[in-house]
Amino acid sequence: MSKINGNGQDDFVAAGFHRLDERLVTRRPPKIMWGPEYLMKTDSAKIEYLEKLAAAMNHAAHLIQDERDQLNKLCGLKEEQITSMKASLAQNNEMIHSEITKMNEERQSYNAQIAKLNQRIRELEGGYNG
């Protein structure tokens, strides 16, 4: 993939993604404000709590990644569907164009025949009146 401004980020913008507002993204996320209850725990209780917290965060990240993967598959299927529909639409347009051309040629042929018949009628009427 290409890079954005050479800074090493993947070029998702070119793929249709929108960049997050720089004002909303920080390289230094806020620190957790631990309450007095947590600070009073023993080190082993803090470790157990933090392990549970990390497990919960990992689980949440896993769920988000699974959802993202499902959405990627769905987007792929929708893209295939759109491509197929585009091909069908092109075939349909070609068929309609062909039919219109055929109808116009028939109409021109009929108009030419009508003009010949009108000319023949004028010739016959001219000879009859004359």
C-alpha cells in the first residue's frame, strides 16, 4: 500500500476512509484516575484486578476485531454485487440501445415507404386529374 505523506500510515483515505479529527486523537491518552478504594488494595489484589481489566479489554478488542472482519466480508460481498449489477446494467443499456437503433431503422424504412407511396399516389392522382 502507499503511504500518507510518507509518515508510515497506510493510505486508507484513498480507499474511502475518513481520517479522525486530529483534535480528537492524542498520543498521550488520559491516565486512569484510581480511586481510594483501589489505592488501598494490596499489591496482589491490584495485580489480580489489573489482570481482569486487561482480560476484559482484550475481550472487547477481540469482539471489535470480529465485527470489523464481518463488516469487511460484507463490504466485499457488496462490492462484488455492485460489480455484477454494473455489468448487468451495461448489458441492459446495450440491449436497449440496440433495440432503439433497430426501431429507428424500421421507422426510417416505414417513412421512406410512406414517402414513396405518397409520391405514387400524387403521380396517380396527377394522371387521373390530367
